[in-house]
Amino acid sequence: MASLQEQAATLLEPAPGRGARAARALPHYLALPALVALVLAALYFYVNSQELDTIEARSISFPIIQQRTLEHIGITAASTIAVIIIAVPLGILLTRPRARFITPVFLAVANTGQATPSIGVLALIAIVWRIGFGPAVVGLVAYAVLPILRNTMVGLDGVDRSMIEAGRGMGMSKTKALTGIEIPLAVPVILAGIRTALVINVGTAALAWSIDGGGLGDIIQTGLSLNRDVVVITGAVLTSALALLIDWLGGIVEDVLRPKGL
């Protein structure tokens, strides 16, 4: 029993040399933002080298780009937070012995949401509900719930049962064992699922324009409908750059929140 307790304590202790590894990883963390900055600078010089007509100048003006970017970030943040609030507790519940019998039902529903094309999910919500920011967020939640739900369940199911038994043998209640042993050890897998959902949401948010949800996809759609290549290129590059930066930030958050020693 003592060896199991020592093993659990060791896993949750700070890993030696973590600061040194972080220092060595600094160039890796800075590489992507530097690349994105170069791409955005190239886009800026490209746009300024073009003779823009009134429609193009208005479509990619700074106020419009700022508004669409904030809308895109808002949709992504709101949907990701909502899906975390829904999927993590649900994943925990579905790993409890008494709830195992309903697990296939919830997984089937989540699989259906992700298997359906994202534009189809948004269109269906617009038909049965309405259009706007709220429906766009709901559509993204339905589309991104599976990665977090699945990873939460996989992470909890992957915890060594002997670790839990050791905690129970020390007098821990089931709730204490869950919060003190299972969840901390499952955090890396759960964080990976959250990062995956974040990437899905930032990409799918580009389709929010289809139900009047805003976002950078609106710039792309404007360029396509008006046959303005410079507008399409601007919207596409900005969307890609934002997706890369959000994924980069997600990776940093994942490293920071990962329990030390895991």
C-alpha cells in the first residue's frame, strides 16, 4: 500500500528541470507567432500594392476587419466555454458505474453531431430556431462536444485502478478519490480534447456568416459574392492566421495547466 501511495504522490509532484525545459522550448513557442506576423505583414503590403475600388476598400477596411475578428473570437470563445461546461461534467458522469448503461446513447448523439457537416448543422438550427450569434454558438457546441466528451471519458478510464484503490484504502471517499486522484491524472487527456474542440470551433466559426453570426467568414463570402479576389484573400489569410494563433495559445494553456510531473 505504501508504494502505491508514494507512486501517486510522485506523479503529482513538480518534475525536476521543468524550468530548464521551458527555457529550451521558448524558441519553439515564439516560432509560430513570428511566422504569423510575417504572413500578416506580407498581406498588408500586398493589399496596399493593389488599386482598390470603393467596394474593396470598404470590405477590408480596418473597422470591418476589427469587427469581424472580434466576432470570430467571440463565437469561438463562447462555444468552447459552453462545450467544456457541458462535456466535462457529462464525461465524468458517464464514467461512473451507475451511468454506464446510458453511455452509448450520449456517445451516439455526440457522434451524430460531429458526423453531420458543419454547414448542415448551422442550416438546421437556422431553420428550426433563428439566425444570429446565439444560434451560431449552439451549432458550434453541437459540432465540438464529441472530442471533449470522449477525451474526458478516455482520460478517466485510463487512470490506474490500483491508484484509486490506494486512495480509497487511505480513507478517501469516492468524491475525494475522483477530485484528488482521477481528475488530476486525467487532465492531460482532457486538455487535449479541449484543444481539439477549440481548433474545430475556430475553423467552423468561419461558416457562421451563413446564419448571420458574423466572423471572418463574412469577409470571404463578401469577396466571393462580389468577385473581389483581394477581399477573398484577405479574409482567408486572416482566418488562417487567427486559427493558428488560437491553436498556439491553446497549446500554451495546455502546457501550463498540465499537472507538474505528468
